[in-house]
Amino acid sequence: GNPHASALTDMVILPLANPKTIVSCSLDATVKVQDVGYGKSVQELGANNPPDRRHRQGILSVAYSEDRNIVCTGGFEREVILWVPMEVNDSFVGRLIDAESPHKERIVSVVCPAGSNNVISTDQAGVVKIWDIRTSGLIESFHIDGSLTKSEQTRFQTVAQAYDHPRQKMVIVGRNLMDMTCKVYSFQSLKRRHTDPSLAHDGSITAAIYNPLQRSFLTASGTDLKVWDAVSGCVSQDMPRFAESHITALCLDVTCRRFVMGTHMGRLSMHNCITGVESYRYDDVPCEISSVCYLGHVRYILAACTDNHLRLYGDDGTRRAACLTIRHDTGFTKVMYSARLAIALVADDQD
């Protein structure tokens, strides 16, 4: 049966999920994940979120980015919302917003082309916007019928739309409300990469990690962070002055959707990999954090500090202070975690 309180408007299958699951959306402003085999609702995305972190009006379209494991939804609010389709405390990732020229009509279609980092949103008036899902930034915005004047565009209506994945083409049927004639429009998804290959760090790199989920590298130099596309080698996201002092340590959590950062002034914080937004920050330590690792089997963060201490922090967001502190006679240079052996490896100045 229908898991929603109102009409179900769209659904998409999550091919990587086990067991197979579908994500559905509805005019009741809910997004639900449910098991295909049993038909039971697994979770409602953003169920307990405040109004600014969920849909407040009906949803008309849902899409899934297999490359980023992100669900995208759009509807009467005229903004696309990004979700993580997992059972977490808050599955909300963010909104795709064009502050200068937003969608002025309801969004009738959201598409995530396979093998790309793009999200394509189309509204009722025929305006198409292409977004970069990694940065939540707008790449391009245009009307599907470029021959229409601004006045004529107000009398245009999107009737139907579909995406041809093999040919990477968007096909849209539009109607002229003056004479009620319909036309079929198509356009090729953008093939060029919207990155500047000349961008690079000004100074030496102090930390670098590879994210296998997003197929990207995160590097630190001074107080700056950069995200690099592992396929093209180009900078896909630039985050200047990300920290108050030099970034000295980086690591990923077990899901590869968050990263931990340590700095020269003793700051330890958790951040979203896509947006860089800080999830929470631990109590500062009175020295530099030289290395960090995430203990996946127990969900703790291990930090090596230059005051010859190892500090252990919980990943529940409730306790800011270290749960355990261990002193060593010599300074620590590196901490690592072996998921296969479920042990932490620590190197000091001598061994």
C-alpha cells in the first residue's frame, strides 16, 4: 500500500542497498525509505527535523546519485533538498539554492545523470538548472526554449520530462499556453568539467586523505582545504581560511561522509565531507594535534598530540572532553587504524 498520507508522486530504487530499497516522495511533504521485499517503511528522511531542514510543501520528484549516495528531492518549495538515505540522526545534507535567480515555479523534475556530479532540476515554467552536487553550487541556468522572450517564457508550461542516460540527453515536452501547441526539446548534459586546473595550494601540503566514496582527495595547506577530483586531477572545491590555525591532521570516519580535522592550536572538529559544515567541535587541547584516526569498530576518535599524550574522543556529539588520556615518554608521530584487525597502530619518535 501507499506508505504516505497523500498521493505518492515519484519513487526511485537504491541499487546499492541491501536489501533492495526504494525512496518515495509524496504531496504530504514526506520522503520515505522502504524495503522492497517486505514493503515496510524503514525510515522517513528528516522526520524530526525543524522546518528549515525538511520539506514543508508537497514533493513532486525524487532522484538518486549513485556516485555520491545522495537522494535529491524537489517540489512546490522551488528548491532541491539533498539527503543521505541512511538511518542516521539527521539525514538532511543541504539545499540547492540560486540566490540571484531561483526557480520561480514548482520543480517538476530532478535528475542525477549517472557517472557525473551533476543534479538537473526543471521547473513548471521550463527553467533548467544544473548543479554540482559536491559543492551545492550552480553550474548553469537557462530556459529550455531559448527563442522565447522573457514575456513569452511566462506563458510556457513543462508538460513532461525524461532523461536518456545512455545518450546523456534531457528530453522535455513543453506547451505554449497561448495557442496550446506542444514541442519536444532536448539538450546534451554538460560534458566539460567546471573546474580550474590551474588552482593549487600556495604552500606545502600538511595533510591529505583519499575518499573512496566520493572518489576525491582532501588536502590541507596552512589554514586552507581543497577537494580534488580523483579522475580529472582538478580542484572541485576550494575552502580558503577553513581553520583559525594551520591544519595538521585529517582523517575520515567509517562512512567516508565526514572528516575529522586537527590543528596546530589544538582544535579537533568533525565536518561534513560535501559541504564542510562543522558537525561538532571538541574541547581544545593545549598543544598541536599531530595525527588523528577514526576507530570504526567502536566509533571513537584517537588523537596524537605533541604534549606526548594520546586522547580518545567519543563520536556521539554529547561529550566534548576526552574520554581517555594516555601519556607516553616520547612524542607520537602517527596514529593509524586497521579495520581488518580492528586495532590502532601508534608510532612514536623512536619506534
